[in-house]
Amino acid sequence: PIKWDKVVLWAEKGGLAAKPGNYYDYTGRAKRPIRLFVNHWDVCLDSTRCNDVLNKRGISVHFLIDNDGTIFQTLDMQHGAWHGSSERVNRASVGVEITNAYYPKHQGWYERRGFGPRPIIEDGVVHGKTLDPFLGFYPVQIQAAQALWQAIEASTNVELATPLEDNGEFATRYVQDVVYGKFAGIVHHYHCTKSKIDCAGMDLKKLIEEKNK
């Protein structure tokens, strides 16, 4: 169970579903060992568009978080979604796409549709580089993600932990231990590969500590 008031499953009215053939189907097999939860941003305007893009590209993710905080589950967690940039990560993880068009030029789209302006992240750092300003997440999306992390921690081998630097600060770079099985917890896509930057500017250490208070 996800302790959140807006959760829609793939088979329910208004649900969004991953396309069969776009994920590892483990029906009838032993329970899948899950040690990672991977956060992504979708660079789309909403979760419906994101799901369409995923299905067309032949990839998948277990959850989507929309602009209003609605959590869509697109397939059973027993199946391995194709979202983590490597087979090693995909077979051991669950993932979420948090909708966010990323580029500030889209700010007006959100305002015209009543969502209000998104935060602007001006100091996002990933893989040692500071990014140009980009759109952040709405507070309700962060709250939905926190509720989802807690549900995943309660039902899998994922721990409420995240990669840290030697000084105890949150890691903002690729972390080899995440990919090769030496870490179990909540990560961003960029922790899994040097070719991605999502979700820069989202400090998982602070958010997990905040939820645990």
C-alpha cells in the first residue's frame, strides 16, 4: 500500500499502462529481488505524454508522478522495467518518472493550466558540472515521491538510504557501487550512468531525513 491519496493502477479507470514487450515479464517466477529505487524526470509536460513516449520508444518504468502529485503505477513490480540504462540495474530495480519538462521556456504552459510556476533550479550540479537553470519539481510531487519511497522500502530490499560522499554529503555523480550490487537504496538516474543528469538538484539525503522525522 502507498500512503498517498492519489494512486491509480494500470487496470483502473484513467490508468496508464506499460506496453507488453517493453519490460522483462517475470510472471510465474520467484519474487524478483529489488535493491534499488531509481528516480527520473521525464522531460515531458505531463505523465500521459510521458507514458506515450515510453511506449513508443520501447521502454518502461513502474511509476509516474504527474503535475498534481497523482501516482500512476504502470505495471506490476514483479516485472523488470527498462529504465535504468543497463540490464544490471533494470533487473534489480523499480523506477519512477516524475513529470517535469525541464526547460524554463515551458514555465508558461504550467501557469496557463493552473499548476502555477515551477521552482527554478539555478545551482544544480551533476558529474562535477553546474547545469544551466532548469525547472524543479512541485512540492506535491516531492511529497508523492516520499510516500512512494516509504512504500517501496516496506515491500522490497530497498533501504531508505542514498549514495553519499566520503564527507557525508549527498553524491551528485555516478556511483559504481549502485550499478554493481554493493548498494541498496534510493538513487537518481545519474547515479547509474555518466550519460544522464536526472534528477539533479533533488537532494535525496535531505528528503529522506525530512520524511523520517
